[in-house]
Amino acid sequence: MPRARSRRRRPALAPAVVFAALLIGGGVLALVGRDDDDPPEPLTIVPPGVEEGPEAPPPLDEEVAAYRIVYRVEARAERGSIVDTEVREVRRPFEARAETLTGEPPGKDLTALSIWAFGVTEVGAPDQERATLVGEPVLPNGDVGLAPDIDAAIDEGVLVYLGERQEIAGRTCHRYRTGGPTDVVRLTAPTTTDYADLCVDGAGLVLGESWVVDSQLFRRRTAVEVEIDPTFAADAFEPLGRPPSFRDGGGLIGEVTPDSQFPDVDHWALPAPPAGFELRGRFSFTPSAAGNAAAELGTNPPIVTGLSDVYERDGNAIVIVNGGTNDESDSLGDLGDDTVELGELGTGHLRRRVRGTEILVRLEAGRFVKIVGTGPVADLVAIGRRLERLDGAGKTITAEPDGEDLPGPEPS
């Protein structure tokens, strides 16, 4: 029998969320339709080839550090459905590339291209001005692989095992239901009318996705080609545009010395790297935001800034962020009610992502600690409990002279 547990009903996807998912994953053309002489038949919610699977969800037992997936994407249109191609290239933990092309795979004209690299996210369409955003190191939205903590996600009700399996692109995958498509990034509980059915293989890769909105199939992705550890073009994950200057709302990122701290406030850090991980470095960041430009004009809106300790291991990452606002205002908003206790650090609030988990801790005076990782929630909780409080008296932030060459804004 399928396992299912939902602790609370979540609202249906808002129109803004639908649009955001389409923008990230392409498929905007699906909303307007095309003048095909013989449009395909309307989509059905359950894809062909689904059969009964094991009673319990199988473990994710294949580690993948890099992959390339080509999807056939069908979307509901004014008449029947239309077909596009989507290509995802991922080099974990921080690099990804998502292309959308017209027509059946391998696709024809490029209509959307998103790139994620360490400290930078870039989206846009060909031959148009691109949005190049610099800021904190984040796990890329373009990674369509689930984190290995499937049982915990099921227990939380944000993932439901359907007890079904498929063969897609020569790989076996098992079907799960969650609240929305992988583009939305966060895992939420499905409702009876709004959900996404995902077919996930042993590496956690999403090979099939059926996105249902208001009880109607809105879009289906089906992998037609999967390549593990592919060879990427040398510039595959390099931004095509230039980030704006800080004066114009652009962000900043740079490597700083390991002992850098914000002056006169507590800093939370690990005494040693997590087992098996290596420290990539400590990075100071200020995300891209319109408020940056306003601050230069003297209006003094809140600006978020932070320090990230980045640890890596074979395509996995753990990032510990100490951040806050310049005017001591809160920047986290509603954190929800999924909580864990982190000892001296206090209460953490969970946000389950498609790839990994965030634990957010709100501190006083607009400060916060964020723990992000691709491993099980229990491991992140253990890391949170190991964090040590460091006094910021007399401390400062110093650029690392031999630090990484990271994306930077145009000169002011």
C-alpha cells in the first residue's frame, strides 16, 4: 500500500508561483498556444507506462556529482497540447544550466536560458538583456535531483509515496507526489486539486513530472536522455551578462579570511569541518537588491549582508550563514511551524527544498543564522548543535588576498 501522511492542508499554487515556475523552467509559450494543423490530443494526468511498485519507497543509493538530462515537455495549450525541449546540465553542488528550446527533442530555437554558478544566478532569453544577480552561494534551482532524505520528507507530509514505478530513459524511477513542480524549489504538501507527481530514480533525479493545477494537467516533463558525469563545455556555467554595480542595485561577493567576523556581534561557526567535508572558504556577500541603489541615495532602506562558510564533498555542500540587516530589521518573514531545537543556538525553522534543506534561526537585532545542506535533516540538526558562539569584540572583515576570482559588478 502507498505511504501517505499529511499533517496539514496547504493552499493551491498562486498565479505568481505558476508564472515563476514557467519562467525558471521555460514553457511560457505553452500559455499562448500555436497554430498547429494537427494539435496533439489533450494530456491525461497519469502518464503511460506506470505500474505497481514496491510497498515501501526504495532508498536513494546512487551518488551523482554531475549529470545532463534532456526532457520532452508537453504543456496544455488552447488546443490540445504543445511540445518543447528542456535541457538540464548540473555540476554539483553549485553549478547548473537550464535551456528551453522549441519543438520535439533535441529542440530547435532557444527560448530561455538560466545559469547558476557559485555566487551568481542569471536568467533571460536570447538576444535580450539578462538579469545577472550576484549574492550568497546557494544551491541552484536548476538541479532537479531530490535530496536523499525521502523518509523524513514523507513523515513531514511534503512528499507522498504513490507505490508506483516507471521505466524512463532506460532508468527505473518511483513515483511521489508533492505540492508543486521542481521549479518552485520548496517541497510542500499536495492538495487534492494542486500537486506534482514526480518519478525519481535511485540517484534522486526527477525523470518524470506531471504538474496538476485545479485538477487539470498543466505540464508534463519526461526525460528522453540521461547522461551521468558528462563532459560540459568549458563555459557552460559562466554568466553571459554583467552584473550591475552596487550603486545600481547589484550584489557583492568575495572571499574573506577565515577569522573574519562582523564586529561586536556574536558569530556562530563550526570548530572543524563536518566529517568528510572540506572548507572551501568563508565568503562575505550582499545580495542584489533595489535597496542597494536607494541606500546610495541616502534613503537608508534595509540591506542584508552575511558571511557564508562553505563546505564541500563529492557534489554535496553544507553552507553556514551568519547574516543580518544594517538597520536591525527582520529579513526572514514567516518561518512556518516546522521546528527543531539546536541547543544553545535556539529554535530552527525547517524549509525542505527539492535539493537539500534550510534551517533558519532568527536572532535578535535583525540577525540570523542559516544552515543549508544536501544531506539528511538529522545531519544538519547535529551541525547546528555543534556551532560555537564566537565573540565579535574587536573583530573585522578582511578580504582574502589569494581568494577565489568570483563574479563582480561593473565599476560604479
